[in-house]
Amino acid sequence: MSIEASPVRILWIDTAKAYGMFLVFYGHFLEKLSDLGKVSAFLQFKFIYSFHMPLFFILAGYLSKKTNLNYKEFFRYHFTSRIIPVIFFNLLAMAISIPQDIFLGSLHLNSYLFGLINLVKGCPVYNFVTWFLVCLFTVENIHFFLSQYLNKSKQLIIFTVILFLIGWLISLKIEFVTSVTGIGKNFWFVHESLVAYLFYQSGSILKSWELFDEKRTFQFFILLFTGLIVLFTFNLNTDPFTVNKSAVIMAMSSHGNLVLFPLTALAGSLFVISLAKLTPDYQIILFIGQNTLILLGLNGLFFNFVNQWILSLINNLLTDSHLVVFEACSLLTLISLVLCIPCVFIFNKFIPQLVGKPKVSGPLLKNLL
């Protein structure tokens, strides 16, 4: 997710990340519409959430490389490229929230102290969308240590499956997240990282198999095959979930069925990746894919301050049909992404060190690495 680029970018990965980021924006509009009573919005929400976050973990695993860094160097790089952006976007959300609370007469300093304490615990309550970066940071730390001691790929795969089972069981027994303002037991998403590591490692395995180096006809086959799997399995995943909504929500450690969850997640991710492989290298799509970290943080601001307000205004104008919900959420997603573009340019130009580019220097801050 970091926009710290290697000398040669893998363009289809940028395209896949762009599709994933579209689904993040789109899915958060669906979530709000679902809360307002739109049944068709919930079904689309369940479909997208069954695979869109595993996709990002798979792509991160695909890009992972063996490193000669010692742990101090490894920690410093990943902290500055993952956690510094989390801190920045959460402080930005707090800076927006304070004047809003003053205007509404609902300012409570204790809530901001609560937010800062939880940020130290790895729980970004004021920009909860950035949970992914925290979880990815923990996943990468797990991978660093496991890869040091498990030299054989079979050992690593077996241990990955064991960690997944442990994480899945823990999520059933302990409620880590009750609401965005009610996080208590969650600590650096360690529990969810055990689950997410399965997808991270899947990305590494897919790279070793060179599955995406195959010809276009093979990609068409994967696209069709995985698309059908997702279509016929996502709504079968009905139990057990750890939140009221019967849908996969990794941020809240809600996964559902032990078999259907990873099956649908892997199939959906492969569908998006195959689609990306078949997509021409359009500059606007690549731009989105190359700036997903910034867009993730900005989406948290939309989710907190904009989405509910907009959808409350237009909810009565929308009929409860899949087509109407699709059109409305797609339009709102596109508008949101366009509105983010100036911020992407400003952040990249003036404070790149705070948004995933720790090696870049100036103009306001020195490089962090």
C-alpha cells in the first residue's frame, strides 16, 4: 500500500489496487445506505466485503521480498511508511472534528484523549479506515520473524494455516471491536493479523507460481472461473459472525464460515487481479493505484464527515433496487475520488514523508530515512 515505488513499477498491480480502492470508497457508501435500510445495498456490501480487503493483503504479499535488513532497520522503514501515515491521517481527522464539535456544542476533551491513547495502542479510532495499515504493519512483522526461522516453504505454509485457525477462533471468543469509539481489547490488530497473514502469504505463493505471467486467454479463464465462485459463494457465508451484520468485516474481525471466508476472499481477489491484468494501462487508473495510501486516509475523512450527511439527504430519492444503488454509489465514488485528487498532489508535493514516502526529502520536512 505504500507509494514508495521500486525502480520499475508493476503496472497491473497499480491497476488492481485502483480497483480495490474504488471498492473501498464504493463499499463505504453501501454501508451507510445499508444502515439506512436499503436491502439491496447490504447485498452488494456483503459481496464486496467478502474479498476487497484480502485483495490488498494479497497484493502486499506479492510485492514482499526477502530482506537483508536487521530488525531495527526493518522496523524503522515499515513504521515510517505505514504508521506515520496512520498518525498523520488520524490527527488530521481530529483537527477537523474539533471545530465541528465546538460548532455543535458537543466538544468533550476526554474523547480526544481516548483517541490518542488508542492510537498508541494501534487503534486508529478517529480515522478507522486506516486500520488496514496498522494490521499490515503487524502482518509484515510476523512475516519478518517467521521467515527468519522457517526456511522451507512447506513449513511456512503449515504455520500460516495454523495462525489463521488460531486467529479465526480467537475472533469468535473475544469481541475486539464493539464500535469505532468502543475499542478496548484491540492491540495493534494482532488478532486480525493472524487471519490476514494467510492472504499475505497467498500473495507470495502466487508470485512464486508465476500464475499472472500466463497469456491473456488464461487470464480470461481465471476471470470467469473465480467470478463464478464469488457469485455463488459470497451469500452462503452466513454463520458464525461476530457482529450484527452477516457479512465479512475484517476490521471488526468478523469472518463467518471457516471455509467459505478464505475461499470467497481468494476467488474474489484473483478475479480483480485477472481483471487488472486484462485492463490497458490507463493513466488515471494507474494514478489511483499509485496513490492508494493517501486515498485510503482521505476515504476515512469522507466516511467520518461526509458519507452519512450526503446519503441522508438523498436516501428518500433512491429506490431500493440494485441498479439505482449501483448508479448512486458509483457516481458518489467517482465524485469523491475526483475531489481527492488536489489533496493527493498537495500531500505528495509538500509532505511526502507523512504519506508513505519516508525516503523523500523536502520541501517542508527532511526525509525520515
